Amino acid sequence: MVKHFDHLTIVVRDIDQAKAFFSALGFAEAISVVISGEQFASYMGVPGIEAEHVTLVLENASPRTEIQLLRYRHPDRDLNKLGMNHICFAVDDIEAEIARLRASGFATRNEVLDFHSRKLVFIEGPEGVTIELSQWR
């Protein structure tokens, strides 16, 4: 049985842009490594892999919440694949978060929506990944 969200790995072209975006949401860099070699090639199913792997951790969150960024150096990967649609993070004050993100240069994709006892908004994240914020009532 699933206990809680653990992490999400996002393949990106621009590590710095992605780190800036998630930093604005309260994530801090915990570790940055380059993964390569047969062990990772076998596990990831990517022959000849060499990639930057950055783990970001949401500060003061319990349980631990991670976003992992992966930027391929080799081989080139098709980043336009089917898969994840969006990831959602709960917030205490959605309007304050929107204002803070906009002040950091990030845009909302829509107006706040009231739906199923929540206020929701989509944010344009790095590499076209959609991030959703949710404030429960």
C-alpha cells in the first residue's frame, strides 16, 4: 500500500531554470551528482547514460518530499513523450503563493478554480511541466 508521495523525477534541458522554479516553491538542493556507468544504464534502461541528477527537498516538510531533476548529457533523449500530466502540492494560502511565484517571474496558466472543496491553480513549470497548487477548505 502506498504511504505518501516520495519524489517525482523530471527530465529537463535547463537544470538552473528548473532549480530556480522549485526554489520559489520552497525546495532546496540536497545533492547533485552525475550518474553514469553500467549500474545506472541497466537500472534506467538507457545504454551509455550520462546525466546530471539533482535532488531537491522541500524544506521543513514531513514526510520528506523530493523533486529529482535529470538532465541527459548522453544519449540525447526524446523529451516529448507521453507520461506525467502534472504534480500537485498543497499550500496554506494559494493567493500568497501565486503572488510570490509571479514576483519570481513564474506565470499561472489559469485563474484560481474552486473544485471539490479546494482552490486550484496551474503554474507553468520548467520544461512545460504543469505544477498545480491546492488549498483545501
